Amino acid sequence: MLRLTINEHTQQVDVDPDTPLLWVLRDTLGLTGTKYGCGIAQCGACTVHIDGVATRSCSMSVSGVGAKNITTIEGLAANGTLHKVQQAWIDNDVPQCGYCQSGMIMAVAALLKDNPKPTDADIDSTITNICRCGTYQQVREAIHAAATA
């Protein structure tokens, strides 16, 4: 049994220690907001926070998490209030198909925690998530909106 802290709740999971964190979140715990995209940590659809750091969960084994805190898209809002990035996504009509958006939101939330007023160059170098619909301009607008919220 592995003990994990996910969205501020302790969970015990009986899985192979080499299982990717993504599959533990989705299949074992039912936290399906974190998406599978590529399986090789390139697209970012599986991004979660591990101790506040944006991490691609498809390439991290569950045993590699240890005692660190995991936050998924389900745990980003607090006390019934959307995170400022989630609200900016809605206000700026970012999603089209929406598949990549939970990972993108998690990456942006981590960026703004570390860099509250990012420039376009900061965004370009940090947000490497792939959006198949090409909503990058709306993403950039939403990031700047969240930064001023």
C-alpha cells in the first residue's frame, strides 16, 4: 500500500509502485480531470502539481511521489471559489474541445505562483503544453488576465 496526499486528503492505494501517477489518479482514484494525451510527457495534458511544481504525471511513477503533496485540477479551486486561472479561462473563452485545458490550467497556475506578472517571453518559455485546437492566443490573454486578478 502506498500513501499519497492528493488535494489535501490522504489516500492509500494498492498499486504496483511503478504505475504512472496519471493512471493511479484516473483509474484507481477516479480523478479524471487529469488527462492522458501522449504518454511521453510532451503534451502536458496530464499536468498536476507536486509540492507546487507543475509535473507531467504520465511519466512519474507513483512511488516517485513519496510524501509530497499532489494537487490535481479537482483540487485547484478553494472553498467553492474557482482559482483565478480557472476563472480567467472562463472569462476569456479559452477552451474549444477542452481536452488539454486541465493540464494547461495547472501549468499556468504554477507559473503565476512563481512569476505573478509573466511577460510573453516568460509564458512562451514556461508553458509548453500542446493545444490541438490552437487556442494559444486565448491562453495568453487569460494568463495576463489572471495575473492582474
